[in-house]
Amino acid sequence: EKKRNDELGELCDSINYMAQELSNTEQMKNEFISSVSHELRTPLTSVQTHLEAMIDGIWEPNIERLNSVNEEVIRLTNLVNQLKNLAKFDSEKSKLNLSEVKVDNLIKNIVYNNQGNALEKNINIVFDLENIKVYLDKDKISQVIVNLLSNAIRYTNNGGSIYVSAYKENGNIKIHFKDNGIGMPKESLDYIFERFYRVDESRSKYTGGIGVGLTIVKSIIDLHKGKIEVESELNKGSEFIVTLPIIDKIK
């Protein structure tokens, strides 16, 4: 019970911290609290409904029903982790821990670790990676790759493709994540890196997102003095292009 209370306390602290970090306008704070409350309430309501129906004998507690409840618990856990990770990132965002990284190997390993999600949707991931060894913050750049790859998988339809490329160009590293998924409207492209912005509220229902992934991606790339660009068209796909200046050695 103590552990559960500690975790709830940490979550409350995270939510309060992030609310304070937002603009001082009451409207933005209210929108944030409303958004988080909605995202947490939906899986909780589903779990409660299922459990009450099984307790009352309306539904038999079989494997299918229990798996359904478990999926909602996993979704809820993911949402809580997003909130905690964002608060942790905010408190450490000015720190870079540089080390020599083989970028091609890093990308391959992350793709292999996330390939299960792609296989479930029969998505083909294609590599075109140059042999690149540079100094980066490995953990933070891994977070960038994970978020952009997860985004591509999430918004690519069954049987689609994702193309990941990395190469050196004019003293920079360029990393591309291109998909032939559902894409985004042009008017959203100027806002997608803003905290808690979501292209379409209805998308979050099946993706379990609170609109912070791309914000963290941009912050990490900014810390590396790089940039991120996006090209997208509705129903045709999106391409995220990361540019990072090459650091040959730690000063």
C-alpha cells in the first residue's frame, strides 16, 4: 500500500510541476489538467466497468475479459510513465552526457527492439544507414529515435512501410524517418512540437498519447544544437528529418 501511495504521490507531484511550468494563463493550465484527467479517466473507467461486471456475475472472468482489463492497465501505466518521464526530462533537460556513439548500430538496435509493434501491423522497416561514429548524448538521442520510430509505426496503416536513413552531409548527421501512413494536415505542421498539442483529439483514443513526445524530441535536438523538420501530407505519409552537428571529440 505504501508503494502505491508513493507512486500516486509522485504522479500528483509530476502533474503539479508541469502545470506550474506552463504559461501563467489560467486557460492553458485548465486545458492541461483537463487533458491529463481525460486521458487517465478513460482507461480507469474501462477497468472499473469490466471488474464490476465480473464481480456482479454479469461477465465470466475468462482469459479474454482479463486480457482486455490488462490491456487497459498497460495503457494507463504508459500514460503515467509519459507524465513521469516528462517531469524528469524537464528537471534534467539542460544536461548533456556526451559519449562516442555508432549511430547506425544505435538505430538498428532500437528498431529491432521495437519491431514487434511493426510486425503486429505487418509494417516493413527499411534501412539505409551509413557507418557513423560521433559524440552524442546516447540516452537522449535514443529517446529521439524511439519517439520518432514509435510515431511512424503508430500512424502507418497495416501493410505500410517505414524508411529509416542516416548519413553525413556538410558537417552534420542527417537522420530521416519516412512513412506512408495517415499523414497530417499542413496547418498542423507549425504546432506539432508544442507541448500537449495533438493533431486530432480522436487520434489519442487509440494511441494513448498526451502530446509530449515530439516536444521532448525537439528539446533534445535543440540541446545538441541541431534541428528537426517535418514534411507531411494527409493520407500520404510523413517524413521527419533530424539534423545534428558532428562533434568529433569531447572538448
